[in-house]
Amino acid sequence: MNLPLNTFADVHDSTAQARFNMIEQQIRPWNVLDERVLDTLARVRREDFVPPAYHGMAFADVEIPLSAPVEQAERLGQVMLAPRVDARMLQELQLLPTDRVLEIGAGSGYMAALLAHQAEHVVSFEMEPELVEFARENLRSAGVRNVDVRQADGARDPIPDGPFDVIVLSGSVAEVPDRLLPLLREGGRLGVITGLEPMMRATIVRRVGDRFETSQPWDAIVPRLRNFPEPSAFRF
């Protein structure tokens, strides 16, 4: 059967409309109003970073598993975060075109692509070999050339590339990791979601000389990044 000549145009138009709806109906209402951030979300094609089985959910306000089964992906933190969480974290970090960025938890490469669109260079750590290759291929296909995806454990392995202007953890931890703070240069920002369920908060740390100023502007519950310290379960 011959398809109409406008089939591919229709698909493109519907995808563009879905991306527009994501921005206007999910992201703006969540107090993401920085036009530079919104423009980045419009330009970086989220659907290009989603596993093929989940293409229909690319613009949904949900976490998308990056491995199977779903329960295991969530337990291991192998998910794409909901678009509004990535968007608001991007807004909080206030990236500059000269910034050097460290991301921990590359996943599909989507957040790295958003960061790369605004910064000079991004180093992104990912533990799982399959996700390292998935992220690299997604970024390569999207034409993103200023991201270096490395197979490494951001909780334990040496990080030789500092200092950084921005550090972002694409997942939650119990508390801000002390080992990362010395990697921030003067004026640098670290963004992470900290806490324990059912209460987690976005935590933004800014280095001012030898001090670290912290704010917690909004709540969000997201899966854990592995191997970062957890509070002791011991109770009297």
C-alpha cells in the first residue's frame, strides 16, 4: 500500500506538537520560566533519547525505564527522570556558555544533551556498560559533540577532571556527597535531590570562597543513585 506523501510531515508535526505540549502543560506550570531553558527543551529532541519500546511515552510526565524489568530499573536508578525534573534542575543551575560540567548518572544521555546545549563541555559518568553505549550513541546521533560519557562510578571512582563550574547528579542521594564539593570552582553550583522517601528536596549548593551556601527550593521524589552513603538503619 502506498502511503500519502505527507505521512512523514504529519508525524513530524505531531511530534513537534507533543514536545510543545510537554513544555507548556508540564514544564511551565512547574515554575520553569527561563526562556533559555525552555528553548533548550524545544531544541533537544527528547524522543531521540528514549528506548524504542517507550517512544510513545517520550513526552509523558513520568520516569521512563532504561532497562528491564521495570522494577529493577527503578531499584537501580536506571531511568530517565520526568521532563519537569530535568527542566527545573537545569534552570536552578544557571549554566553559562563557558561552564565545564560533571554529571553523575548519564542514563540515556538526555540530561547531558540539555547541559551540553548550554555549557562548553560535559563529562558524564555512568556505571552500566549498556547505558554508556546507549548514551554515547544517542548523543552521537543527535549531533552533540561536547559530551564525554565515561564508564565510572561517581560515588567511588577518582574524578580527575575538576574543578567544575557545575556538578549535577541525575538521581537522588541521602545527602550532598562531601567528596564532590572540593571539585567545585569558585562560584560553582552543585544540584542534586537529597533525602529519604517520602520527603526529598532539590538541593543546590554554591561555592563562595571556602563556604558552601545551600538552598532547597522544591520537592521531588526520584530513584536512588547507587553506592552513595545511606543513613544507618540501626535504631535504639
